[in-house]
Amino acid sequence: MTDTTGEHGDRGAPGVSPGAVWLRGELLDIASAPRPDRGPVVVREWTDSVRLRDPAPVGFRSLILIGTGWDGRPPPSKFGEVLAAFAGAGWAVRPHASDRDGESRATARHEDFEVRVYEGSGSGLLTLTGWTPVVYPELRLGQPPFTLSTAPGVLCGDCHGWGVCLDCEGRPYSRYERCWCAANNAGPGLCVECAGRGLRGSGAAPWTRPRREPYGTGAEGAFPPVPVETGHDSTLRALTDVAQRACTCGEFRCSWRNSLSGEGDRLLSRFVGTCQGCGARRAYAFALPLP
């Protein structure tokens, strides 16, 4: 079963990239491998714009969020099977160590395509967030280190994800002079504003190097108490709902974590993440019926 919500994530983004159709089909095939009788769901599709100095975008990339889930308690982990399916399809897979019990993360790359693989804690919810390389309709530019959806935090408003001052690219005007731009001649990828990572936390003062994790760490990464909502029969259905909701700043982009646990005569599915537009912490909780 697929449920497609196609849209442009940024005003002025010119449609989907040529590789988006291939990526969509590839991820649906891979996500179907562990359980062919329970197909994946296309939760959301959108685009990220790429800017230089002007507000008008010069390029864009297409992104897709696919989710899959299984009934049962406790559900079996399908994380290893999905990674094996990626490897069998020719993708380079890199698992990531996790400091959170029951959660699993990995990345998969194929040429300039990349996918973020995530499995929640105890829920059987597995998501694939994939993106295409940036397409430039008119200019010939390289690939930026980040766009709004792929930055591990809040995108720096000064370099727009390039990780380098857009006025001088970190280069001095002469051997003895240093320009006064934000990069301060630190060199390409070493912008003082974003420490070369294309990031700057919400409300951060200039000349600092903060980094805001999308998942949070320590107590900040825990699932906070929030009002419990009803109306969904599975964590996957709840994710489809959450992915359509926007932060108070208007941004919908958020890397969601998930945890499922028993609470009396019901299951409680929790979501938490950091808004990739303003850095605000977002959280939801849903009561699900027992299987």
C-alpha cells in the first residue's frame, strides 16, 4: 500500500528532480523486501531549494520519506534485513552506533543518492528518508554539504548549507590582508558562523560555533510527557499524521524518533524531534489499541 503526498517544500522549487522517480521505486522495492505482504507507505515527498546569495533558488533536490511497520508485540526487528536489501541492490551501507536502547540507525549511499535508515524502539516502525543529488537548471555548481532537510541540525542562514562564506569563499584578497567576511579567511568549509558544517543553532549569536543535534542527547533526547492523542491504529499511521504537521515556525522538516511502550490497557507511541527550521523541540504521543 502506498500513500503519496507530493509537494514542493520550498517556494520556487521547479518540480521534482530527474532521479526522484528512480529513487522512489528503489526505496519501495527495498522496503518491501522483509515483508512483501505488508507494503511500505510513502509518508511524504518534498523538495529542498539551494541558494547562493539571493533568495531565489538556483537548484533543488527531491526527498522522500517512506515508512513500514509490522503488527505484533513485541514486533520483530527488520533493520538488518533492510540493510541487507540495500547491500544486495548495490548500495554502500554504514550502520551507526546508537546510545539509545532499541533504536537503530544507518546510512546508505549509491552514487550521489543517500538514504537515512531508522528503526524506532519497540515499535517495529522503520523509516527510509532518501534524497537525490542537487539539480541546477541553469548553473554548473558542485554539491553543497547540506540542504535544509539533510543538515544534522538547523541550517546556517549565512552560508545556506555550503559551509563557506559566499562572499569570498574564505580566501584572502592578498597574502597580507584578511577580508572581513563571516569566514574570516578560515578557508573553504571553515566558516566561523557554522564551523564548516553548514549549521547554526536557533538564535545563536555571530562568531560562535553551536551545533544542534536532530535527535538530542542525554536528558534532552528523552521522550517528554505530552498530551496523548487517539485516532490511529498503528505507529505507521501516526507517523503519516505527524509528518504532515508543521512547527509553530511553519517548518515541517523534522527527523523523528519513535518509541512504543505498554501503558495499562493500551500502547503508547511517542515521537520526538528537533525542528530543522528553528531548532524547537517537537513531541507527540498517541494511544494505540493492544494487538
